[in-house]
Amino acid sequence: MFPEYRDLITRLKASDPHFLRLFDKHNDLDQKIKNMESFAEPSTPMQIETMKKQKLALKDELYQILRKTDGAA
């Protein structure tokens, strides 16, 4: 996710607890969705769709933080 911001992501994960929480939550949702889609975890299509929307919202929030921080650097 966001390879152009790899260094900034590393710095923010170490220095910004809010960013780290969002990043970890995004990754947790991503893994859970993969497990559900591969039938490793029980789910319904509605649950998967809801989680994908949550993951996208987190990704958007992370991207806004990255753009704001990158512009301030």
C-alpha cells in the first residue's frame, strides 16, 4: 500500500500512535477479509462487503495523513 510513501509510513508508524492504530486496523481487516474470502473464516457476503468499506475508509484516512505530512516536510 502506497509504495511511494514507504519511508514516510515507516517514520509515522514509529512516531504517530494514531497513524499506527489506523495502519494496524487496516492490515487486520485486510487479513480478515482474505480469510473470509478463502472460506477460512465463516462469513456472509454482506459482512465481507461491510469490512471492505471499512478498510477503504481507513485507507483514505491513511492517505490523507500521508499527503498532509508529506506536504509539510
